[in-house]
Amino acid sequence: MLDLGFVRENGDLVAKAIKEKGIDLDLKEFLAVDEKRRAFVQEIDELRRQQNEFSKKITQLSKEDKDKEMAGMKALSLDLKRIEGELQEVEEKWQSMALMLPNIPSEDSPVGVSDKDNVEVEKWGEAPKFDFKFKTHIELAHDLNLVNFEKGVKTSGFRGYYLKNEAAVLQLALINFAVDKMRKLGFEFMITPTILKEFALVGSGHFPFGKDDIYELKNTGKDLSGAKIGETLYLAGTSEPSLLAYYADTTLKEEDLPVKVCGFSQCYRNEVGSYGKDTQGLYRIHEFMKVEEVVLCKADLNESDDWLEKMRSYSQDILKDLKLPHRVLQICTGDMGAGKRKMYDIETWMPSRDGYGETHSDSNLTDWQPRRLNIKYQKKDGSKEYVYALNNTVIASPRILIAILENFQNSDGSVTVPEVLVPFCGFKSINRK
């Protein structure tokens, strides 16, 4: 959500961001609704002021004057009720439109409409050259008894899978390795809720934009008779909404910034927009494990962009420790999402794709999320401002297992385990049984 004063005073800039990000929002219509809403609020405030004045002086009036004033107050109350009803209708439309207002992209963000317009800014490592016919992670998983896709689909449905044996241990090793690294960097670690209320997903910006990709729980918030008694709940697609919601309606102290937290969670994504894409293997699945980091810092563009670069470096350091070739893309305006000021994706080399596959995402959202969640900090002079929020993938698995299995396979069909993971998993290679 944007500051409304900024929107009213910078219509051209906001309209440009709406266009460049491909947001389905008519800014002129929103501003008209906003003006109507403000007029109703002012009118209601005036009527309530008159009611308060009447309440103060009624005891001093004669019976005749009191009867006259009461008749006027009844008419005023009817007007107030009518206008409040009209405001509620306008408020609902205003709220739905206000949530669509995009953040202003950074000046150096590439302007484009899709991922084809993203710009490569860095590349690390060389893709392996095999002197034998390499296998895909699906073939390796079958040969080494690491994943069972058939029983996963039977049990869980399309894109279901069972991780087994060394693959299951390796996934946990990756998680523990990433958490250990983040804790050494001073991040507070949490295991976050995966069942979320709607406010957390609205606050993070996953609603309304990505609602189709979020699983909705249908059998919650009901009593024994089936009557609805509570709000609808959802499954998280990342720990980002949970980490942010932890600080909702909180005023932090400036000296306590930056807040650095990382969270582990099981993640669920419907992948509704990816029908027909990556239907085989572990690349695009409905549930996975992830470690996410969130930073809350002072309301300063330079400081927040510095954190964006630091967070990106943390993820790259992990990939370098794993000795996985990768590249960094700066994301264009049409691909970065409504809330982002600036964004990077990191893609890791996957031989079976004959190219790179996305494994990390690093974003600066400035105060776009904190405004939605009411997360502020008190400055030393006593004034309050919304913090700036950033998030970044630390590790997501089993997708990263694709890169490990395929890049480190050997001619005898075995797979060498990255050295940094050996202390966390207890074996140096995965061999045919």
C-alpha cells in the first residue's frame, strides 16, 4: 500500500508504475472514489460534532426547546445512518482498489513486460562438462532410490512425491546448513505457522495478487453443526507472511533496527498458472521446504538497497559453498510484482534443463508491506515512520536437490555430496544400493 498523500500528489508517477507493472487499476477512478470517500468522512465527522454539541447543551434547554432540538437530532441521525451506509459501500471499493496500488520501481529496474526482459547482472561458476551421458535428476532418483513420484501422485495427486533415503536426509542437511549460516550472521531463527489468517496474506501482498496460488482451508472456523464461526484460514506459500505478521501493529525503536529474522516452514503453492509447465520431477511442485529471511530497517532508500545487496550475497555465498554455478537476474518492472521496488532472482545451473532454473528471490518492498501491517518505528526525535521491509530466499528444497544431483553426478551413477553438507548429513556420496 502506498502513502495516500503521495498518490494524490504524484499521480503521473503512480500511473507510470501501474502501467509498467501491468496492474489492472484505473488510477483516475481510484482518485475519484478516494475523493468521494473523504467527502463522506468529513460529512460524518461534522454530523457527529453536531450530535456531541447537542448532548452537551440538552440539559440546559427548556422542554419546548428540547422538543424542537430532538426533532432536529432525529433527522440528523437518519442522515448520519444513511451516509454511513453509503460510506461503507464506497469504503469497500476504495479498500479493494487501494490494495492494488503498486510500489514505485527503482530507477535502475529494467522496464519490461515479462521474464524475457529480465537482465543478467552476474554469473558465477562454470557449468560441468561430462565425458559420459549424464542423467536427469529423475533418472538419478530412480536409479539411487531417492524419490518415488508414482506413489507420490497416487497419495497426494498431481506433482506429489516421496523423498527417500539420502535425498530426504540431504534435504534436512540443506535446511540445517542454511539455518546455521543465518544464525551466525545474527538472524533470529523461527519455525513459523503455515496456517494463516487472511490479514497476514493481505499484509504481505500475496492477497489480492497471488490469491489463486494460495490453498484455502475449507473445514476450519466451523462448529459441530457446520455453521461458520470464524474466519477462513490459508496455507502459507512461504514463511515471509508469518515473519512479517509477527510484527504487525508494532512500533519498534530506532536503535533496535534492523530487525533480522529467518523462518523455516513447509510451503504450499497451488501453481494454478503453470498448467503444462515442468510436469515431471521436482522443479515445480505443490509442497516443499524453505528457509526465508526478512529484514526490517529504517525508512531510508539507500540503507534498504544496501540490505538488498547483502541479502543477495548471503544466498550467493550458500550457492558458492555448495559449488553450484548460478547467475543473478535483475527483474524487470512487469515481472517483479506490485509491491517490489527492486528485485533479483538467482538461478542455478541444472544440466537437464540445459540452462538455469530459479532457486532464490531477493526483494526490497520499502514501506509497501509495513503500511498494510502497521509496522512502525519511533525515531530518536519521537516521531514515527513505517519501517522498510525486505525478503530473500535462503534455501528452498527439493528444487535445489535437482542442481546437486545433476551437477555432482559421476560416471558410475553415484552422486558426490557437496563438502559443506557432509557434517550435516553424515555421508560423502550417494551410491547405487
